[in-house]
Amino acid sequence: MAVAEAGMIRADHTHDGRVVRIAAPAVVAVLVFALSLGIRLAGLDLYSTTDEGYWMQRTVRFGAALARGDLASTYRAGHPGVSVMWTGLLGIGPERLAVYLPERFVQHDALERSPGYLEAFSAARRAIAVLTSALVALAVLLAWRLLGTGPALAGGAFLVLDPYVVGMTRLLHVDALLAPLMTVSALAGLIYWTRSPHWGYLLLSAVTGGLALLTKAPSGFLPIFFGLVCITALVRDAPRTGARRSALRHLIPLLVWGPGAAAVYGLLFPALWTDPLGRIVSLARFVVLVGLQPHDGNFFLGQPVVEDPGPFYYLVAVPLRLSPLIALGMGLFALRAAPDENRATVRWLLLYVALFGVLMTLASKKFDRYMLPAQMMLDLAAGVGIWRLVLLLTGRPTPGVRASVLVALLAIVQVVLLARVWPYPIAYYNPLAGGPERARQLIMVGWGEGLEQAAAFLNGLPNAESLYVVTSYNHVVRPRFVGTTIPMAPYVRGDMGQRLPVPDYIVLYVNARQRRQISPEVAQAEALGQPVFVAQVNGLPYAWVYAIPRTEPRPAEPLPAVDEPDLTEN
């Protein structure tokens, strides 16, 4: 009887331990999702970026094409950005979308000035925030399986509270979804090939990899990375299991991953259903003619850049966006402070970062946000070094209360870094690398944040509805300004071949000043005096509003605003 009871107790303890092992990650995942979503929703509607105007228009026209059964017209950009449009469309919903089905909303001006636009835009953004928060929680769960509890919690704290990651992954934009989708796909694939060959991990990797391919072309790096992982695993296991058995074990899953990702890609890309070959040719042409070419204006090391910023761009840009704790964690790993069982895994994560950086460096078009997939992986990898430091400081080989307290303190440091740049986490720059002041001297800064302040100032002026305002960021100012906005580019070039409206005000943005994209009107206004308003972002001026002296009477009838084409470079 006693033996039986003892057996029952052991069985119960075993059962309880299994429940705890299963429940603990699930509870953490729920908490991570709730925290991530709460952070991303806070202040979500305060500001927007210029590229989001393009993606809102594409999302609406994608939905309109679906509504009328015109599948060919669901192809809106060569990125291809389909996952962004599906997500934004789900957020907007059929009732809000119905307003924007008429063809006139192809024009940005008609769409962005329509009643309810900002509410629909906010709904699309909320859908992005929900999806990216779920992906972040999933990434922490996978890191738990790949790296262990302590490193995953430390790295997860860095990831959840990383200011730049938070700022970027709540935007209606391809980079917002690309980074977390690639991170989840890479982690799940690494678990399958290096830890636990369960088909669920392979399926998860293939599905998120397919969604990443639906988002943006750089996700094509994933099959290259998995090919390296697979070949390494094959060579490692061949002496023990035999070359043929090892090949079957590792190559067949890789061959399954490709069709699985392709199935997701084809299933969710309606334009492929009508003309698959023609659409694939269009996508490839976009990568060559647009994606690999330099942007029409950049800034690097104190100088405007028209061509490729060069091979050192990301070596300068990435440290400016990282948290100081990430550098500390990676430094500790480099000093062999990490546990031996995690060294091989972290090397894979670092190889992922390095190879992705090389891939992005080969392209002439370079922006700091393009390295967001690498930054998310660095956040998780740094948790390994930080966790080892925590164990050393507590003097214990296993985690305890003191270790948990130290991790909480490190998380508080991340919270402080995030709070310092709130409500503009997208404008975060590493204080150890010189902060925003230094960043402004080295790379192009600003993506539209702060312009909502300029719009609010202009709306408070007398007769604001009748004002003409010139700005290089129409898609940010136009929805928030009650007057008429006009693109600055024709004024800078002076080659429109038509009479331009005489502006009342010009809004000059920080990166236009960096790139010296200043119209004669701005130069004239600057010569006459100070701007009438300056918008501040994290303590630095980001936008200047200049009053333009009128040299001729306003025409009796307002001239039409000049709309911008749907550029596909963002």
C-alpha cells in the first residue's frame, strides 16, 4: 500500500512537473503579447510616417480590387507587401472599406482628405500591432526552446522593450512585418535542424517564411540561411548515421520547407492566380530596377548621397539603433561568458545577422530600418551573455530569486530607455553611440515624426482652410491639415512646366535639410527671419514652419494641388 502510494505521489509529481513546464512558457507568452500590444497601442495615432501613406492607399486599392473580383489589380507594389495589405485590410474591415471603393480614391489627395481616413488608417495600424505583438510573443517562446529559460527571458525583455523595434513594428509598412516574420521563421527552423526535429517547427518556419516572402524581397535570405544550417547538420551527422541517412534526415525537410513556403505565398497572393509567370517576372524586375538601386536622396557621414552610401553604412547605422544592453550582452558572449550548450546556437544567430548584413550591403539602396530583422535577432542573442552574467553575479549555477531580480533590473533599464524617447520610439538612438545628436551627423534621420506638431500649428492659424502649405511629406501633413498641401519637389527642381501655387507656408523637414533639398522660397524665408514654428522630437528640432512673403495677389480661384505618384521605392 505504501509502495503504491509512493508510486502515485511520484506519478503526481511527474505530472505536476510536466504541467508546470508546459504552463510556464504559455503564461509568459500571454504576458509578452499583452505587454507588447499595450506598448504598441499607446500613442499609436499621434504621428505617422510618409511611406505609410503609400501603403494605406495600396491597402485600400487591394481591397477594392478584391471587392470587384479584379484579381490582377491586387498587385499593387513589387515588394510585394501582400501580407501588409491583407493585415491592414482586416483591420479596416468591410464597412470602412466600402467608403473607399470608388475609383477616385486611387488619388492620394482624394483618399487622404476624405472623412474618416485617419480612423481607417488607425484601424489598419492596430491590426499590424496585434500581429507583430503575437509574433514577438512567439519569438520569445521559440527562444525559450532554443536557448533555455533564463536567456530567453533576458533576451525577450530586450526584444519586447527595444525602443526602435517597438517604434517600427506598429507601422503600416513592410519592414514592420518583415522583421518579426523572419525572426520567427529562422528560430523555428533552427530548433528543427539543431534541437528538436518535430514537424511542427518545420511547418511554423515554412508558414512564417512564406508570409515573409509575401512581405518583402530580402526574406529570400531565409532559404539561403537554412541551406547552410542543413548542410552543416548533414556533415555533422554523416559520420554517425551514414551519409544517406543523414541526407534523408536533413535535405528532405529543406525540400519540404520550400514548397510549404511557396504554397502560403501562392495561396495569399491573388494576382498570382491569374498570371503567375507574368507576375513573377514583374516582381523580379522590381527587385533589379528599384530594390537594388540607390534611393533618390540619402545622407551619410555628414554629406548628402545620391548613389550607394557604401559598404560601411550599416556598420555605422546599426550601432546607433541598438540598446547599450545589447552591446553588453554580445560583449559578454564574445568573452566566452555564455554557457557552452548555447555557444553553437548563438553562433548561428550571429551568422544570421552577419550574412543578412552582407546581403543588405550588396544593394545600393540602404536605410537603417532595413536591418531590423538583424536587430531583433541580436536582442535575443544578447540574452545569453546577459543571463550568464546574472548567474555569475548571484554566485549560483542555477537561477534563483536574486537572478530574477537582476533580470528585472535590466528590464527596467530598457524601460527607462524607452520612456526617454516616448512618444517617439522610432526616433531612438543609442546614447552610448552619441544619441540623436550624433546620429544626425552620420545618417539620415526622421521619417515623418514631429510633422503632426506642424500640422496642429497650421490648423490654429486664422483662415487655415484657405492656406497653401508646401511640404516634402504630403502623406503625413495632408490628412492632418485642413488647408491645401503641395509637394515640395517641384519647387526644389523648378521644372514643373506649369504655374505653381504661391505658398503661404513651407514646412521644412530635418532630412530635407540634411540632404539640402531646400527650395528658393525656403532660402528666402530663412534670409528674412526665424521660422514661425519649430517641432521638437526627443529634444531636437525636426520640422520648421516658414512664412512665405507674398509677392503677388492670391488668384481668385484656388489652383489645384499637385498630387504625388504612387512611388514603389519605400
